[in-house]
Amino acid sequence: MTNPLIRYPGGKHRLATMIENLLGQSNGIYYEPCVGAGGAFFGRKVRPRSAVLGDRNPRVIGLHTAVRDQPAAVVEALALLPSAGITPTLYEQLRAEHNDGEHAGPTFAARMIWLSRAGFNGLHRENKAGELNVGWGQRPRLTLPSAERVHAVSAALAGVELVCVDFVALLSSARPGDLYYLDPPYLGGFTAYTAGQFGREEHDTLAQFARLAARKGARVLVSGYAGGETAAAYAGSRVVWRGAVGHSISADGSRREQRGEAMYLWAPERRSGVTRG
Ligand SMILES: C[S@@+](CC[C@H](N)C(=O)[O-])C[C@H]1O[C@@H](n2cnc3c(N)ncnc32)[C@H](O)[C@@H]1O
């Protein structure tokens, strides 16, 4: 178990153990098609024998790939970035380099980690062109992750397949015994993780492919708001957990919401037996 290197709105690190327990263990492949910062994956107690992590955001996958393959170079690149005397101009310069430059490699990864710490409230928000548009967090000093942290995250990613694809591509690969955890942008909530929409249509598609995956023998657990349109889109699943999690949903943090949250499960017929939602 380790902590993600970047902060992410809706990150699931605190819920990781519960998610792991709800999914159970298996010898199949563990898939996380909307991995983001990896809160649920890095927080697991048991490393899956085989794992595939995906996200449609190429920067997220570029970050995890660089940390997995070149941790020492990421540490070196982090050491070159300032941790004191940070000004809005400096922040904007590094943000522009992040938006204009390549989405791969240790320099890119270190800069993304730095921006996540220096930006406002750890919010990762992109505009329609896929550019990070979070403002400066107004802290002239910041603490960057230690070399040990970077190497621990790299070790957790060793042997893990990382892919920049739509969630459908991974849900379509389901085989008996596979485990899926999906944490998509919530329906009616914050969706600016990456360019591209995630509305009712995408949630309906997710439900359709989750049902098919369960028919093939996989277990599929999905996070979302409790009740309302999400429950309607996910009809046919079972609600296996309910809670309330706060989301910071605006750039200036002024709109902080507490909404009911739920975990929806699609499972092969024989594994049923949890609360019907
Ligand atoms: C709520 S965040 C995941 C947070 C993650 N559980 C964590 O702990 O950091 C949702 C993620 O879904 C990704 N995403 C959005 N649309 C997607 C799509 N169509 N296919 C795959 N990933 C997508 C976003 O880029 C974002 O990283």
C-alpha cells in the first residue's frame, strides 16, 4: 500500500480498502479503466498478480509510465524544480510547459507532480483542449515527494500494464474471474478531468458493458452518486455501499459539496447476495 504522487479531485485513496474488500480477490486480471491518480490501486493491501490500469487522459498515463519505468530520473527531475520562492509567474511558466510539451518522460512526470502540489487545492482540471487550467495555489513553498515515495510508487507499478484508452476497450476484454473497479467522472458532478464528455450516454454505455462483463464472469464495481440519474443509469446493478464524500468542484474551492455516494456492483449470477439498491 502506498500513496498516489498527485492529488486528484474525487481521489479514492481513503476508500481503497473498502473497494478492495467489496471486489474481493481473484486470480484474474485487475482492471482499473479510469485510474486517475491511482488512489484505489495504490491503496490496495494485496497487489494483484496481473493488473491493467487505463485512463483516457494521456498525461495521467504518461505520469504513471515514467514513474514505473524511470523512477530515478523522475527523482532527479523533481530535484531540479523549486520548492521555495514560487511566484505566480513561475507557476504559469511551468503550467505552459506542461500544456505545450510532451506527455511522457521523467521531466514531464516531475513537472506534473510539481503542478499538482503548486496548483490550487490539488485540483486537476482541464479545458476542452485538454490543457490544465488550474490557478496557482498561492503557496510560495511546497513539499515535494521524497525519493523513497517515488520508488515505492514505481515498485507498486512494476509489471502493471498502463494504457491510454476509453473505458469501453478495457471492459470489453473481460474474462471469468477478472475484477474491475471504475471511478468515472460522476454524473452531474465534476467532469473536467480530461477533454471529452462523460454524461448520461457514457454512463449508460458503462452500465451496458459492465453487465456484459459480469455475464462473462467478471465482477465490476463502479463509484457514483447515490440515487437519482446515476441509479437510473446503473439499473440492474446492486448497491453494495453508501456514504458521503465531499468534492471540491470549482477552481476557487468555493463550491464544496457533500453528496451521497454509492458503489454499484455487477457480478456473475452465482456471486449475488448483497443489498439490492
Ligand atoms: C474520478 S477520476 C478517478 C480518480 C481515481 N479513482 C483516483 O483515486 O485518483 C476519473 C478519471 O476518469 C478518466 N476518464 C474520463 N473519461 C474517461 C473515459 N471515457 N475512459 C477512461 N477514463 C476516463 C479521467 O481522466 C479521470 O482520470
